[in-house]
Amino acid sequence: MKRTYWKAVLAILVLVAISAPVAWAEAGSRAADEAAITKLVASYNEAWNNKDAHTCAMLFTEDGDFTSVRGDADHGRPALDKHYQVVFTTFLKNAHRTDKVRSIRFLSRNLASVDTEFELMGATAANATEGAKTVRKGLLTWVVAKQDGQWRIAVFHELDYPGK
């Protein structure tokens, strides 16, 4: 009986010794991925504020999707590049945004859902006279994918907070 007990204890200790480094490595990897995703959000915010359409588009996966608050959708980097060129030269040409990561939820090792709150100031309302500005606040919901070691936006949906 004692021998069986000690074999079980030894088996548990071996299992813990083997699994602990794996768990610690995954925790370290998860922290690094969270930092990389947070950097992706910051890079998007910087490119957006610099009105750099090409860099904004390159932060998406090759087949990335964008859907605006109005339901307008673009698919793929060429369409996204064109989308950003248009908005950065029209109603968003004087706008500035601030994005703050609210949550990151890993769906798998290479896929995560990211909620980011945004505030957009200085946009010209589409139906307003020139010079009329609006402030928008809302939520960006992204699905990000890790491809070739880089986190990129696969799906991007905008939601304006009502009344804000």
C-alpha cells in the first residue's frame, strides 16, 4: 500500500514538474501577445491620426474586413487602402482619434477578440455645413489574427455609443 501511495505521489510530482514550465511559458507568451495586440491598437491609432491610409490598410490581414457604423463594408487591403484614402481626404481630414483597449480575449493561440473604446474629434458631419464638427464616442470590436508572428486585424466593426 505504501509503495503504491509513493508511486502516485511521485507521478504527480513528475507531472507538475513537466507541466509547470509549459504553463509559465504560455503565461509569458500570453503577456507578450497582449502587449503586441495593444501595440497594434496604438499603431493603428498613430497611422490613423497621421492620415496614413496605406499603413492603416497594412495593419489588416490580406483578406481583412471593415464595417463602419453606417454598415458600409470593405474587404481586403486594396479596398481598405482606398477606403482610408477617401475618408482621410474628406470628412475625416481634420479629425483626431484616441483609442483605449478595454479588453482582449484569446479565442485560440493565434486569434483574439479586442474591444477598444474610441473618441473621435474634429470630423465634419456628412450632412453639416463646412466647418461644423462632431465628436463621436464608441466601441471598436476587432478580431485579430497572428500570422507569421505578427498580429493583424482580421475583422473590424465600429459601433457609436448612442447619445455620446
